[in-house]
Amino acid sequence: MSQKRGLRWMDAGFRAVAAACSTMPLIVLGAILAVVAVESIPSIRFMGWRFLTNITWNLGNLYGAMTTHGGVEAPAGASYGALVFVVGTLASSVIALVVAVPVSVMTAAVLAYQVRGPLRTLLSLLVELLAGIPSVVFGLWGIVVLAPWVSRQLGPALVHILGWVPFFGGSAGTGLGLLSSGLVLGLMVVPIITASVRDLLQQVPVLYREGGIGLGLTSWEVLWYICLPFIREGLIGAVALGWGRAMGETMAVLMVGGSALNQLPQNLYSPISTMAAVIANQLDSALTDASHMAVHALAELALVLLLLTVATNLGARMLVRRVGRASQVQGVRV
């Protein structure tokens, strides 16, 4: 009897620990959101909606007189506009996905279907090791190798071929800018998407693929018409995961983006700065602000980034559900 009672207590304890662990991510996310939101209140009162529409980011005269607006004090001449950083974040992450998704899908298909044995293990290990490289190493590689290549080879080639297309014209400059940032982010996102898509492709039933081959489809057609539709819900989730990773990257973009302030990108090669990068870049200067308004503005920028990331993931989940329902309806009709 005592043994059964002990097992019941152990089971109750296990359930309590499991429940606490399962709620921990939600608690941590809520705590981070609450702290960032509270720290953002003075900046919201000072700038209002202009924070999202203004392109001027100026800490003002940190050692001069203060000005009052919206009931809060800030240095004279201070202006906090996030539009440049929001555009830089979205533009660089979109370029990263354009580069990373095709490469990731092709690499995942090779790992899932084309190679076997030790070679698959080796290639999978290399892909996973690529995901573990620190971002500062990617940034250094971007400065030393990628930016000169963009400046001397890729940029002039794109201008020569697609210069008539808006946003593709102009001068590649030093190579530090939007294109280099997108390429570096794409390289960093590739292993994340590849690993997820590889696991998804391995779940496609063998009979489905063999049936396609039996009907005369090529390997590419089997992948395009059978495998990818079968995993499209998971594929959307993998792309959303990569997108969130690209939007939140800091050091690599800080090193290769050009650290642009107060200027929207004019073309594919313009210097940019993202929300995460500018927080890291401006924090030291913001801490010298006696009114702490600069820190509050960075907190509001972090809040925008957090909400944008959450909205991206929620949108991906809604899209997955819609795609899943459409697939079920088509299956019923068939």
C-alpha cells in the first residue's frame, strides 16, 4: 500500500514539474514583453506614431538643455524614428529567404533522397555545423570576402544585366550594404531550413515517390509535384523559423550592413541598419543620456522587433492551418 502511495506521489510530482516546464516559455515570453513594453512607455509618449513613420534617429544634445513633449523630458533636438531600421530588417530578411529557400530545399532533397550511408551522415553533420558558427565569424567573412566580391563582381554584373529594373541600378560601392547583408543572412538561415526540410522529406511515404517514378516522373517532378505538396505545411513553418532568425540577427548585419542612419535604402547596394543591429550599435551612446529617453527609444525598437517576430510566426501558423484545411477539402473531393 505504501509503495502504491509513493508511486502516486511521484506521478503527481512529475505532472507538476512537467506542467511548470511547459508553461515556462510562455512565462519568459510574457516577462520579456512586459519589461520591454513598460520601458517603451516614455518613448511612446514622446514620439507617438511618428516613431514608426519618421526616418530621423538623433539622440540630440546629450549635454545640453532638456525639452519636454508628451509629459516626458528628452535632450534638445532628440528624434527617434524607426522606419529606416524596420525597412532594413524586412528588406534584408526577404533577400535572405529568396536566397536561402531554394538552396535549402535542394540541399535537403539531396540529403534525404540522393545520398546514403556515411556520405549522408557527413553532409548532414556539415550542415548542422554551419548552423553552429558564431554570427561574428559570418560577419568577418562578409567583410573580408563577400563585400569585395559584391563590390567588384556581383554588383557590377547585376547593374549591367538588371540595371533597368528599379532598385537594381546604381553603384555597388564598397559592397557593404543591403545585398551583402541579405546574402550573409541567407547563408546563416540555410542550415536551419535545410535541417527541418530534410526531416520533413524523409517522412514522405516511399510508395508515393515510387508511384511517381512508376508513372514516368523525373526526380525533379517527384520532388515538385509529390514531395513538396505533401510537406507544404511543415515547409511554411520552416521558412517562418528561418525568417525569424534572419530578422533577429545582430552582429553579422552590424558588420556588413554599413550602419546607415537617417536614410532609406535607395537601391540593392545601399547601406542599411536593422532593428537588432542598431540596438547593439546605439546602446553605449544611449546609456549616456541623462534623461534615459534614448534607452526607452531602443526599448520601443525592441518591442517593435518582438511584435514583428511574433506576428510573423502567428501568420505562418494561420497559413499552415489554412493550407491544411484546403488540403483536407481537396482530399474529400477527390
